Amino acid sequence: MSDSLIILEKLVLLFCFIFVGFFCFRKGWLTKQGTSEISNLIVNVFNPLLMISTALSGSGSIPKTLMAQNLILMALFYGLMILLGPVVAKLLRVQGNDRKLVTIMLVFANTAFMGIPLVESLYGSEETFYITFYALGFNLLFYTYAIQVFKRMSGDKSPFRFKDLVNPGIICVLLAMILVLFPIHLPEITVKCITYVSDTCIPLSMIITGCALAQINLKRVFTDVRLYVFSLFQLLLIPATAALVLHRSGGMGFDSTLVGIFILLYGMPNGSMPVIACESFDVDADLCSRGYALTTLLSLFTIPFVTMFV
């Protein structure tokens, strides 16, 4: 299956769930309170279990040297995005909470749901295991860095405490890391239970995103010039620059497949978790939901170009 068809299939699935959420909210079947409560379930139950499920589906036959290289690339991936966030926000001339949200949107891209089928298409099913590391990095940052950012944006002025980092997300990240590094065979019934519950995460996340979109003027999704500039940075300029630097330097000694995955994931659209966190912490989700919708649609046209860079 071509990359464009893979993307199109994922887009259809995503927007089917988004439409369900949009329709239900407009009909009054889901309310602001209901979406906030479901968002809390996603953040504290479904997404943490999705990490465990992803780790359980991984392969223990990957050489440790490649695991180490992939870990370094994953850290570089997220570190650069955090540094680039304020730069892009300044270029877009956004103010207030939107400056923080631009960084959040850049960092927490849709690396898993969109990335896994693309990596499988380009490199084979065995290599999708490497995305597990990015998923763990995503969630480690989300349940530490992002949660603290959203707490501040929601008006929570309480000082940071180490126990704030003890939450279901961090606990499941640590468990998932153990499962990745030291494969453990759990009872089949346990694996099935985790899988069935975690499988609800992506559909529910999309439904909540649809609810967020139902609360804004959809015309603004396509008329905000700054969002197009943001999309240009996220979907094309950043992966193209990463590809240029890595290819010119011979991959910096990293395995060529890992370098290809690294570049490909830089071209993924916004993820849904920032929208979910906005709903959970009662932060205005306008920018995140519009950015999610626009970058996801534009990725149909940009990802085929990004695959040429790998």
C-alpha cells in the first residue's frame, strides 16, 4: 500500500471518530462536564494502559546497541522540539498561554497512530518496535513537563512537589520501560485485559477532539495564517532540516533505519493529547484543536514528501 493510501486510511478513521464527538456535542449528548470527565479517564487510565500494551507488543530480539542508538535519537528528537517551540512561538507572534501551547503542539505530535503504519510500510513490521521508545519518551514528557505546564495555565499556583510526578502515567511509563528492556511474559488474560481497555484510548481521544472542535468556529481552522506557518514548520521545514543535517554528516554514526524513522516522525501532525489535556485542566482548547485538525489534514500532502527525505 502506498504512503498516501496509508495516510488517507488513517485520516478517514481519525475524522470518523472526530465527527462522532462533534455531532454528539452539538446534539447535547455530551456536555463540557462530560468531556472533561472522559478526558480525565484518558489521561489517568486509558493512555497509561496503552503504554503497557505497546510495550507488551514489542520485540525482545532487537540488538542492545540499536536500542541504545534509538534511545539517544529519541532523546534528541524531543529535546530539539522543546528548544524549537519558543522559537516558533516567537516567529508566530502568539501571546499568553498560546506561546506555551505552540511548544506543546510541536513536542507532542502523532508519532504512534500515524507513525507505526508508515514505518511498517517503509521498513517492515519488526522495525515498528523502535516507535515504542518514542511513545515512552512522549508519555514520560507528557506526564512530567506537559502536566506541569497545563497546571500553571489552569491557574494552579501551588509550588512544584516531587510527589506531583507520582501519577498513573509515570508509573505506567516505568513499567513499560521494564517490559521493553526486560521482556516479561504476563498471563494471557492479563494481556487481553490491558489490550481491551487500552484500545479505547485512541477512539475516545478523537471523540473528545471532536467535542473541542464543536465549541469553536470551524471557519477559523482554515483562515488563520499563523496556523499554516506553524504547519509549514512542523510538517516540512523541521523534518527537511533534520534530514539535511543527518545525511550530510553520514547519519552521525547511527543506523540508517533508525535515522529514517527519526526523520519520518519529525513530519507527523499534531497529536490529540494536548487537546485532551486542555479539556482535562479546563484550559482553552481552541488553538490545539484547530492545529490538530489542520495539520492532520495537511499531512496527507506533506508526508509523501517527508518519506523522500528518509
